[in-house]
Amino acid sequence: MSGRHKAALILTALGCVVLLAGATLHVIEGYPRVVSGGTGSNLSPGLQSAFRTVFLLVGWDWILAGIIVLIGSFSATKLGKAIVLICGLSLLGHTAIMVHFLGWFVGAQMIFAAGLLVICGGALLQPASA
């Protein structure tokens, strides 16, 4: 295994660690606050349920993206590099949407850092045939 490929695996793994940490904080720390905040608000029960559902789905999507990146970078498939890069671009898209609607905060910074690490690692990945 070349040094370039090792660096790619380290960068993608670090990106996944940051991403999974952000998802875990989102689901474990944030969700109870969303539930308690929604209960005391004047939102309709339908909107409260929708807000809780979207909050959980975002965390789940980040967990899934991290797993897909790990599989794409550590398996010897021809599409691994493309899969990792697409996931990294998706994370940067998440960051842009978060910053637009919520502003620049620690959650957006974590997803941004994870996206950059994944993209940098994905760019260094060598094709499976190499």
C-alpha cells in the first residue's frame, strides 16, 4: 500500500469520525431538546412530529453517509473513489444549506470539516486496479 493510499484512508477515516461524532451529538444531545422545546411551543402536533422526524432523519443520514464513505474507501472497488467524493460533496451541500438557514455554528463547522476531510481523502484514493 502506497503512502498516498494510506493518507487517503486516514483522511477519510478522520472525516467519518468527525461526521459520526456530529451525528451522535445531533441525535443524543439535540433530540431531547427538540422534543422538550416542541412540547412547550405553540406548534401544532403535526408540525412537532415533523420537526422531530426531520431532526432524527438528518442524524441518521449522516451516520449512513459515514458508513458508505468507510465502505467506499476501505473496499477495493472501482467505484470507491467516486462514491467517497459524491458523499463528500453531499456533506458540503448539507453545510451550505445549514449555514443558509441556521447560520455558522459548531454543527455546521463539524459537517464542513467532515466534508473537506472526506473530499481530500477521496481525491487521494487510488483506483482499485492500481
